[in-house]
Amino acid sequence: MAEIGKDKDAGFLKEVVRLAGPEVRTCIQCGTCSASCPTASLMDKKPRQIIKMVLECRKDEALSAKSPWFCTSCQACVVRCPRGINPRAVMSAVREICEHEGRVPKDLSYDEIFQRQVRENGRVSELQISGEYALANPKSTVQAMELGLEMVPRRKISLERVKVKRPEEIERIFEELGKA
């Protein structure tokens, strides 16, 4: 690892390793996580780049990225990682550190749409979240359409709207999280 300079924070790496697991240190920067991520096209920094920032102790750069907020925790990166790293956990750790330090991005429309869908339906509809996010953020429309056009014929996106069977359980979860 390079020498830790003024703009680097070794404590940041320790905290991410504590939250995401020690295997993150074994990342070989192959990019499989980024290639597997269905929301990577919406991200300013791909998962591989976030992990590299973590490994290089570039805290300010990692915490200023919007990418961790676009992670849907779908686990595609985890399943495909040849080193057994959990990139989703790294993204969650970066988000948690951001929240702890009060560095939440101003544009949380994706997060808000995601939470509303879970509250109303008990799950997220990929088609609906992509469409709603595209309306809220027109710059992402082309990327979302391209991704959708690839995924619908492969049956990776369901066109059916599913309702949760016990909405009171979803509401209880939101209450416990303090998001009621």
C-alpha cells in the first residue's frame, strides 16, 4: 500500500474492514463487481472504484461518491466475485460511514423511491423504480432504458406488480428504523 498522505485516512480502511469483512483487502480489481451491477450505469464511481478508494484510504473521495446510494443490495456482485469479497457490504459500510458523519447526498430521490416502493409493495419493482427514477432524474433515462431493454426479454425484470401479503410487517420495520 502507498504511503499515507494528508489526504488519506488509514482509519477509514479499518472501519470499512470492520463493517464489510477482512476479505476486502484481497480485492484484485478485476471489475467483476462493476460488470455485474445492474445500477452501475447510474453510478458516478463503479463498485470496483469504491473498493479501490477504500483500499487506498481515500476517505473523502469515497464518501463524496453517490454510488453507494445506488446499490440495491441485489448480491449480483457478491455471487460473481472470484475472491469471495462482498462488494455490497463495502457499499453499505461507506453509506453507514457517510450517515454517521452527516455526509448524505442532497439527491436521495432513488433512496426515497426505493423506500416508498418497499413500504407500498413489500418489495421493489425494477421496472417501476427505473421509470420513476428516470422521471426524477432525466439524465439517467437513456441508461435506464438500455438496461431495461436488455433485462426484460431475459426475464430479469418482472412486469407484474406484486403486493405484500402483510403490509403491517413492512410498516413495523420502517417504524423500528425510525422512518415512519
